[in-house]
Amino acid sequence: MGACTWVNDKWCELTGCSLDAALGDGWQRAIHPEDFKRLMAEWNGLLVCGGIFCSEYRYLRPDGTIRWVLGRASEERDSAGEVVGFIGVVVDITELRQKAAIPKSKISPESGKEPSRRELEVAQLLVEGNTNKQVASKLGISVRTAEAHRARLMRKLRLKSIVGLVRYAMARGL
């Protein structure tokens, strides 16, 4: 799974690639090389665990320009409930990302606390595309504890979404 069967004109415009170039695994060539490994790990996690894929990443266009996107994909199932493919959408967030860049040292003044080492470890593993279960396993903690660290960090930073957490982690170089 993961072989592309169709992209729309807007995707072609965004990436600078043709429909023919995107088919099969050709769509992967549009992904920025620095994001490729993480994104493929996230995608493979979806294939193993199922659910909804959501990630922020870059496309590197043939002319060298970079476009940031928020990509989402969800399972498409047949009448028997079997996964037969995925339907995805990407939203160009380049301008939003440039406006909302988070300085490396920005911590919510209301929190009064720096993130703990463990909270940053959890954030780093999540950004790498690990599920909560995988994070817990790698850190030797329960899934509930991993989720608690993530939630506490998001409260400290006054973040409302995982995308915000990813932005924070990327800005800090995690």
C-alpha cells in the first residue's frame, strides 16, 4: 500500500510534478530529502496500525523552491471493512509556517517552567513518527505516562495541536 493512483492538478502545481511522475511511488520524490525518512516512518506506522495520517512536511520542487504542507490521509474501506486504499489531502501552509515560526527559546510566560528532559524526549520521538505505544516502549514507560508527558508539555507551551508540538520540536532542533 502507498502506491499513488491519482493526484489532482493542484498537487501537481504545488509540487511541480506531473500526474504521470506521481503515480506508483513517484509522489515520494517530491518530498524534501530531510523530511523523507521521518515521513516514511509515519506513513509506515499508519499502514501497520491504521487510523488517520497527519503530518507536516516539505516538498522540494524541481526549481529548488520549498513548500510546507500539512498532509492528511484516511483509510478507504470496502463493504467488508477491509482497507483498500487511502484518500489524502495536502494543504500548502508555507506562508502560515513562516508567520508562525516559534523562536527556540519561547516558553509560555504562564508556565514558568522549562520542559523537562522526559517531555522533550517524548516530543522528539513523536516528531520522528513514533506512536504513543512506540514512545512508551522506547522510554520504558507506560503509554499513559507518555501521553501525560506530551499533554503536560503542550500545556506548558500553550499548544493546541500536535502540529504545534511538531513546529516547536522542529524549531528547537529536536
